[in-house]
Amino acid sequence: MADKRRIVKESRSPGSSVSGAAKKYEIGILDEACRTIPVRYGDRSITVPMAQAIIRSLAVNTAKGQHRSQRLLAKLLLSTERASPALDDACHATAITYNTE
């Protein structure tokens, strides 16, 4: 819980004031996203954070050809790559390696 509060605090711009209700709301969202849920993985069931399960589901729907999922995943990937150039380089290296095998 302390880590979630730190993340919420660091994600705000310096000097911004947020009401107590808004802080509770943000922490509630993070609590829910970090809550683990059971997910079927082959013939077994594993527990993963809800946020990870949602991204997995989005990726599966994208691979199945669902256009809304494709658009959303593309936007998420683009914003993530822009936020972290090193991650972008790693993704390109993986793609190049995959294409040459």
C-alpha cells in the first residue's frame, strides 16, 4: 500500500493540490489494478494482477483481429515506447531477431 501511495504522489506535478477524496480514489484504482485474480493458462489456473490480465486479454483480442483492441494496443504501445526510448530499442531488437530466424 505504501508503494502505491508513493506512485500516486510521484505521478502528480510538483505543487499540485489534490483533495483527500481524490487521493483515496487514486489509491482505490491502484488497489484494484494490483489485486490478483485467477486466470486460466493452458490446463492450469494461475493468479496474476488484474492489470496484467487485462493487457493479456487485450493482446489476445488484438491477435484475433478485433479492430478496437488493435487500435487500443497500438496506442498503449506507442505511448509506452515514447516514454521509454530504451524499451523501444529493445522491442525493435526483438522484432529484428524474430524476423531473421
